[in-house]
Amino acid sequence: MKTIKILLVVLNILFLAPSNAIAETSALEQANKLNEEWEVIFYSLPSNQQADRFKALLPRIRELQAKYPNRAEPLIIEAVTLCTLVAAEWSFSALSDIEKAKELLIKAIALDPNAMEGAAYIALGNLYYRLPGWPISFGDDDLARQNLETAVKLFPNEVDTNYFMGDYWLGEEEYEKALPYLEKAEKSEIRSHHSLSDGHTLAETRKALEAARKHESSRSSFFSDIVPSFFKQ
């Protein structure tokens, strides 16, 4: 009997573990494909053509979530898609959509803080920074800084983690604090799987660097249109 139990354990390692690994690889590949589609919509299409494409993408993201409920990537992609949909087409559900995006990002961090190279922390930090505080929304500069700092600690060499940390300090008019992050972002390598987004981030980095060196306050346009102008800080 003992021999049979040992054999079953060995078979589980030999067959079930590779099967799980294949499933995890498939989940990541599917998530990356959806993220690439989001990048094309956001960075390549004019804003008046984005909303319908984002709406068409959301059901496919949610289908992937249902298939892989323990993966953080679909949650992050849905959160960012909701935010950019709000930016492209303001509606009465906008603030509730942004609240849902926050909840998705917090859940993603709980599942896997390293997913998509800290993207959940970057997105959540930007939401806290860009949105007004209570009673209108949940904006909070301290929580914004904490999330962006965590992203940099986890991924200290990436263009986006450094850029958004530098962008935060630039918006706070802390130019000397912004410069090291922006300079590091400018020297970061473009990731092959994020060449489109990293290329745009690098272009924004150079603009931010120029502003920081001139001591001119500036903010990235990435999340700047999530709320109407009369809500902006």
C-alpha cells in the first residue's frame, strides 16, 4: 500500500505539475495578447475611436478572468481598460467604473504583486494621484506615493516604474526628487513585449525631464482625462 501511495505522488509530480505549468503559461500568453490589443487601441487610435474598441475588449478580458480566477493579469488589464474607457467616453457610470478598477487592482496585488511588472501598483498609484479626494472620489496623495514607491522597489530598472515615480514628484514640484527617476527611466531598455507602450513612455519621460530641469510643473497625460476638468485637482 505504501508503495502505491509513493507511486501516486510521483505520477502527480510527473504529469499534473507539467499540466499546471502549461495552463499557467497559456493564461499568461492570453493575458499578454489582450494587453497588446489594449496598447494598440490606446496608443494608436484617436480618442473618438477608442471607446467602442475598449467595450468590445472587456467581455474577452472577463472571460479570461473566469477561466483563470487566481491570475492577477486579467484583473489588471480590466482595471486599466475601464479607466481608459472612462477617459474616452465619460458616462454616469464613470465614477463607479473607476471604483471598480481600484477594487480590481487591490485584488490583483493580493493575488500577485509582481504581475505584469508592478502594473497594478502603477495604475493604482495614478488613480490615487489623479482623482479628487473625498467626498467626490478616493484620491489620496500619500497612497499614490506609497503605491508608486512599491512599484519602483519591486522593479527598479523599468521605464514605467521610474517614469511614473518621477512624474509624481514633478507634479508635486519636487524637481530634484523627480530627476533621478526620470533620468533612470530615460536609460531603461525598451521591453520587447511592451515596445509600443514603452516607446510612448520614453517619449513622455523626455518631456518630463525637460520640464524638471527647467523647474516647470508638469503631469503625464496618461491618466489625466479620467475625470472631467471640473473634478481635476
